[in-house]
Amino acid sequence: MAGLEEAVLRPWCADFFARRFAGRLFTFTRALLSAFTGAGYQPWIVSASPKWIVEAGAAALGVTRVIAVDCELEAGRLTTRVKQPVPAGQGKVALLEAAGQRPVFAAGNGALDLPMLEF
């Protein structure tokens, strides 16, 4: 995605999410997030996917706190320089700690989530 303007990428991702993924969310997700929010918890999404598409999905769920793969920008355009650590494996833990967060509940879908689940 290097070279793309971030201001153009954001609406593209929002449109793509709405067309391709909005109907594929697990049915229990909104109710679960609502229950946590109602109990005073702040939901976060931590993903090893590019932040722009994750933020589009998070917005559809009403979640504003996202940790995802990010890169440096030059003049509003994405570069090839990925910010470290990447939020995968132990990187998820490092980024949560840097944000001052420790999960009280976490869910994952793969081996790269295990360090966060153990955290």
C-alpha cells in the first residue's frame, strides 16, 4: 500500500468493509461489546491486519480503540516503513503495555494471539 494517500485509503477501507465484511461479523459480537461497555470496560481491538481496514470494522462495532499494523507517513502517503513492534505474537503484549492496558478479557483466532491471551 506504499504510496497511497491515507486520506484516500480510509474511505476506501470503510466502503470495502461495508460491502464485504459487515455482514460477516459474528452475531454475538455487538451484544458482547455492549455488555462490556455497559459494565464500564473499554473495548480494544488488537490486530495484525492493516490499521485502516481494522478501524473501519471497529467503527462499525462502535469501538474507537485500535491497535493494528501501521506505517510511517510522508506527506500524507503510506511508506514501506512499518512501525514496530508489529501487533502479532509478543508484539500485541508490548503494544498493550505501551498503551497502559492489561486485558480483563481477550479473544483470539490463532497462535499469534496466544501471548496476548496469556497476558
